[in-house]
Amino acid sequence: MVSQTTGQSVEKVKILCGGTWEDSPTQRWSDVYNPSTGKVIAQVPLCSVSEVDRVVQAAAKALPAWAETPVVERAQVMFRYRELVQSNFEEIAQIVTREHGKTIGEARASVQRGVEMIEFACGIPSLIMGQCVDNIARRVDCETIRHPVGVCAGITPFNFPAMVPLWMYPVAITCGNTFVLKPSEKVPLSAMRLAELLTEAGLPDGVFSVVHGDKEAVDALLQHELVKAVSFVGSTNIARYIYQEGTKNGKRVQAAGGAKNHLIIMPDADLDQSVAALAASAYGCAGERCMAGSVALAVGDVGDKLVDRLCNHAGKMRVGSTEGNSDVDMGPLVTREHLERVVGYLDIAKEEGATVPLDGRNAKISGDGFLVGPSVIDQVKPGMRVHKEEIFGPVLSVVRAKDIDEALNIGKDCEYGNGASIFTRSGWAAREFKRHFNAGMIGINVGVPAPMAWFPFTGWNNSFFGDLHIQGTESIQFYTKQKMTMTRWFESGADSHHDPVWKTMTGGK
């Protein structure tokens, strides 16, 4: 297909419907870029409502047989899938780097975290068990079992093209649901390769489908009566919209949004270790992650020393194209538009009275893509836009606090609540922080406190909308519904037929 932007012939991304890879008949297409080069590498269809309906109908058709498939057999598909992903691990990581711009090390790490979710799903037969109480009343037994909820949908972001989809569908599918994935139109290629491998693992046709698109496709999923649950990861404004629209249409929704993660540096912290962790948190994945540390809270007199060391450390980072290049510390941002938005905050900071001791626009950069170096903004005051708003790029704002109480109060005013970390040698300070900071994922001397597959991704406040989080056993609860059965058997016709549970207070038996 010929790109309307470049006039060059590029790959045409397909949809997966009922087990068949199909060309989309849509007239609307979007370019997929390699951020390291700025060149178009594929075009993705922006599917219509009728295409979404056809994919959902195919998923609904496959549901009854898959839901009746024993959970052990469903898990065996995941065991095979895990082996296939491992066998093609490097290829998947290279695709992530090509379409997103991550360094190859970051891409590998993200795929590995996705593999861990497949491994978690392999253990679902032992995690999906119900509960039973024998003889809860006289000759009455009570039990609960879990059933799949039905057709589930996943709407995933651009920043982790392989990992975030793998947060969702391995668990949903192993729980007996069918699943429709709508990956970000900016980075569809990793998800497509993962879908190919899932088909190769022996998953029946229609159990997993892929549809592409923009808001039209998203709204079609949110409004479709056959879609029973929706998982989403993205910005807070869209997460709120997904939650409101999904629940309005009677669906279960888990919607993870944006963040403004605060990292507290106490006066007793090991500064060398703290600076290395701060830089990795703020500038890893070019700052394009909802667990990036974006605010450094310098407590006491540590601020000046911290800023000097941060600027020195970040200023030495190698920034450049990740296309066939493993000798860089930070790669490009995902699009030119996003790059311009991120660097715009450096001017906003100066207008509001902050200083920019390290300006990423002045960094030495190798390559032509959507590149900018790491930045440090100092003298940031609570209430400034660079303190309040999610920048989603390699920018670290430094706020000063006189003591830990002031730092905790600054955190209380944050509208988000994904993660926060403290760097200290004090057990008392760490305990105060752990108990009282206004965030759902806490790190102590850890720069990125993102949970592994076996624990839930527990965002708070405007970082999450819903009741049951992604990952861990909460994900199993989200993708299943419980049924309670109460059983009573009579030994003979002479047995009492009085209800043993609702017996009267006057001695009914």
C-alpha cells in the first residue's frame, strides 16, 4: 500500500477475525512510523463500526465452546504460547524497538514482563478455584465457582506495544473468555506478531481477535452489547471516558490512566545510588511510561547537590537512534507531535519562574528521528504546570521541601496516584512514607515500583478508574463472575422440609 504521507509502498496491517487474517475494506488509514528514522514503515486501518461488529460477533460465536473447554486445557494453550514467545523473543523485541523507539534493552525487558503474565496465566487452574463450606447449615452445603464473563475487549497504549496487551488477554482467555484487542494505531506491529504466535499455539478460531482504529472503533467496542468487559491503559482523560462510557453501557471496566510520580530524596540518602535510580526512572523508555519518576522532592538541604549530580549524570547519557544501534541510553519519542509537546513544557517552566539547568534540546544527539535529550527543571513550585501535568517525556522536575511532612503534603495534593518512591537510610522515614503517601504503588530505594505479574497494578485517584486492577489475582476476579450454589439432599420422605437456613426463632428445624 502507498503511504499518503510519503508516497512510498509500505506494509498493510491486517485484522484478525474468526481466526482469519483479513484486509480491511476501510477507506481510512493511519501511518505507523519508525521513531528513530521518522519514516513510515506501515499503514494501519481505522476500522468502521461494521468491522468492529463483525469481529465481536465472531468472538461471541467462539465463546460457548471455549468457555466449556476445561481450564487445564486452556492453560495448556498458554504453556505452548509461552514457549513460542520465548523462541521468538528477540524478534518481538526488535519489532518493539522498530515501531516504538525503545532501546533494545528496554524492549527486551518489556517483553520479559509480558512473558511473566503468560506464566501467571499458566497457573490459573490453581487460582480460579471456588470456595466451599460443608454443612454450613444442617445438611446444607454451600459453594462458589467462577464463570467467564463473556467477550472481553482490550484497548492498549503506544508506550508498551507488547507488554500491556499481555497484561490482559492471557488471563482473560485462560479464564474462559474470548478477547478482542484494539492496539494503539501508532504501534500495531508487535501485537500482530504476538497474535500470530497465539494462533500457532493452537488457540481455536475466534477466541482471540484483533481490530484496529481510532475513537470510532473504541466507541463501537464500548457500545457493543456483546462486549461484557473492557480493559484500558492510557491517559487519564481517556481512561475516565472509557470508564464512564463502558459502565454506562453495562460493562465491567478497568481503566488505568496517567500519573505524576513523586520521588522523595531524604538528606540521609546515598546520593550516588539515588541519582542513578532517579535518572533510570525519569529517562528510561524516554519517560514514556506511567510509572516514570517525573517529580523529585528534595528534602532539607539536599536539593542543590541533587540537581548538580542529576545534571552531570543525565548530561552524559547517550541519546540517539535505536534502529540497529545498541550503544544508546535513550531513544526517540513516539511521534514528532509528541516530541513538540514535551519540549514545549521547558518553555512553560521558564515562563512560570522555574529554571532549566539541563535542557534536552541542547543535547548531543545521533540520528534523525524524534529525538531530544533528558531535561532537569529546578525551582519548581507546587501548582506549576510542570509539577501538576503529565508530560510523558524525559523531563524531571525538582521541588524543594523542608521536611518529610511537607513532602507528604505535596503528594496529598496530586490528582494522580500511581507510584511514589523514597530514598533514605531511615526506617522511620520509610515507614511514614509507605503508610501516608498518596499513591497506590510504593517504592523504598526503588526508582520504578511497578509490580510484577503476581501483584496488582494498584493505581489510585485519577490514575485508575474501576474496582479491580490489572495483574495479579484481581485480574482473575475482573475476568470472571461468581456463582453460588446451596445444596440440600433428603435422606427420606420423612425428613423435615422446613428451611434450615431461614428457620424461625421459635425453634424451627
